[in-house]
Amino acid sequence: MRLNVDIKKKLMNFELQTAFYTEGEVLALLGASGCGKSMTLKCIAGIETPDSGVIELDGQMLFDSSRNINLPPQQRKVGYLFQNYALFPNMTVAENIAFVVAGNKAEKKKIVAENIRRFALGNIEDAYPQRLSGGQQQRVAFARILAAEAKILLLDEPFSALDSYLKWQLEQEMLEILERYDGAALFVSHDRDEVYRLCDRVAVMNQGYIEAISTKKELFENPQTMAGTLLTGCKNISKARPINDHMIAAEEWGLQLHIAGGVPKNLCCAGFRAHFFELADNEMAENTFQMEVVRVIEDPFSYLVLVRAKGTTGKTLLWDVDKVVWQKITAGRCFLRYLQIKLY
């Protein structure tokens, strides 16, 4: 089941220009709020209309501006899971599922029964949505989508309004559903952790444009763009300039750093993850500096330590340090080595 998308649509602050494909996988659209992720899903589903381009699903053209093709949503075989699941409040579980099923009465009954069994809804099939838990509502919404014979699932931030415990429970249920589903899925999110747990590949979106597409491991190990770096959780960013082929000045930190792989001529910034520091005994090792502790913030399982290079007034860096390691540091200064510096 292959989806090809190449569309443009003028929005309020920028133009959506998105081009990608997905086939037999869970592809994430990862980006900040308002970057065009949900609009992309709405265009695929037929809820919104692109200004130009094509959308093709399983060999069928859903939208083609050059040929005036624009199938209505009910003909696209697309399953759209909204944030609130959008169940009909005046219909029971069974009626919600039956609403989307095509065929005669006997065929509808068979398909409804199959999906009630498939999603373990037998004990609540006569219940109304307001009596269901969040997990039950999610399973009903999935059952309704698959009963309509959806060829692709569009998942639009389905956990965004949930508390952390319920979110975790529903995420596990969704993971099981996605593992059993034999089609493709698009997963929209700005949460890097849920993207990593649920998805196969990730498309990084920034202001309506897909900057990079890679496997989730490639993205987190080596993000290719500034947007990708920020979205994957990098907290330390500094303007930077080359000194020579292997040295840079991270100007906002007041540091000069050695870059083993060479310095790009168009260098703009340097990035450094908060947990990539290594505690050292002195400044003898490469990229090791004495740092002053500016502030210590306690998290449940670690300390978030703001540090600054000794003798500078530079921008602070965030060091995410295990509590056991932090207990070994008694003075207000420590030697830290910088590992895995990213350049942009």
C-alpha cells in the first residue's frame, strides 16, 4: 500500500510544499505546532484541497490538479483518527462501527462483528461513547476506521490532550494495533519520544517544508538540519564560526572546540545534547573545559545543571546528569568534556 504526496497550498504565514511517499510502514511527520503537519493529513483525507499537486494511494489518484481530479473524502479509503476520536455520542459502539460499513444488512452485521471481536469490544458493544474509557474510545475509533476498509491510517496527534499515565496506556494499545495492521500509517506529532517508539521513518517538517526524511535512528543519531536537531531534543545551540579546518569558535558559549571530521565552510551553529558531557579530572583531554555551576534543578531521576565556561560570561549550557554522578561533585566547578558536537 503506497501513498505518494506532492502538493502545494498557500497558508496564512507560509506555503505548504510537501513531497514524500510511504509504503508498508509508520511514517512520522515531526514538526513544531503550526508547521503544516495536520494540514497535510487533511489534504490527503480530502477535508482540505491543495492549490496544486498530486495525491496517489495504491495506484488510485485521489487528487491531481492538472486533471481536475479531487475525490470526496468518502471515496478515498483513508482512515483519519482525530485527536478526540470523533465518535458519534448518540450511537452505541456497534452503531458507530456500522455507520461506515458498506453493503447489505447481513454484510454490515458480519463486518461489525468481526471488528468488535478484533478489538475486544464485545462487552461494551451496546455502550455509548461517554461511558467508555480513553483506551476503549481509541479502540472503537480504530475499529470504525478499519471497518470502512481504510487503506492508510492518518493519526493526528492522538495523545496530545492526555495525562502521562493514560497516554502511555493508549500508546501501548496503539502499538499493538499498528503491528497487526497491514497497511501504511502517517503519524503526526511534535513529541520526539512517542515518534521514536511508534514510527519507522521520520519526516522533519519546518514551515510547510519537509527538510529531511530518514529512519528514526538516523535522525536521532545525526539530524541533518537545525529543525531536526531541536525537534529531537537538543537543548544547547550556539552561533559558531570556523577558526581553521578543525577548530571552531562557539561564540555564545565562549569556547573553541576541535572538530575531528573537519569544519564546513558554511558553518552557522553548533549543537550539543544535554546528556553528552563526560566528567573529567582536568583539562588535559581534547574539548575539556573547567565549568562553573550556575544553577542546579532537580528532576525526579537526574539533575539539570546549568554550567558556563570558567572565566566567561557566555551563554549557559544544560547538563543532564545522573544523581549518583552529581553526588561526586562537591565544588562549584567541574571539568567537562564535550562529545558528539553537531555542526550546521
